Amino acid sequence: MGTHSKPNSARNVLKRAGAAAAIAGALAGGISLGTGTADAFPGQAGLIRCESGGNPAAVNNTPAGQAAGRPAGLFQIVTGTWLAYGGGQFAPTADRATPGQQQIVADRIYAARGAAPWECKPGS
């Protein structure tokens, strides 16, 4: 006799609900980094929702995205901008960095350039 048990659908539903709640919490209240920079610029939850749908591993691989410089991560930061604002200390591209590291780089970009680099605007 095998030791495998049949899948527990209630457990799977709870896991999915927990993941959805975690994403919703990050979008609603900023990203908890443990460094005090969560929701560091006004309206960023709306910007994240618009840019990536809250997916920290999102990559815009469309022809337009590739032409723009491969927007990636929660904030859809193009690789050149990611590296210019110190993202290379964390990962080669935003989608390979943690949400907290993405937040740090986005804060640097916002401090230097405001919302200009983003197609979506804070609060949208």
C-alpha cells in the first residue's frame, strides 16, 4: 500500500485564499520590508496594481515591452533604469529581486524623477 493521501481540496482553497490575501495586503497597505520604506511614495499601491497587477515576477515580453527595455517586477522597471538606480546590487533585473528590493529601487527612482518614468501614475 502506498503512503500517498488524496488531495485535500479544502487545504488547497485555503492556500489560494492566503496567497490572494497576501497580495491584496501588499497592494492595499504597501509592501512590508522591515526597513520602514513600505508605501514610501504616495499612491504607489495603485501604480503597482496598474503596472504589474501585484506580481513581483511580472515581465513585459511583448515587442513593445522589449523595445522599451524589458519592464519587469512590481513597478515594471526597465533594466537600464533598474541598474542606473542601484538595482544591480540585488539582481540583474527587477523581476529577479525580492519585492522589498524592488521597493528600494522604486523609491530611489521616485525620489529622483517623481512618477515620470511610469506609464501608470501613482493612485491610478
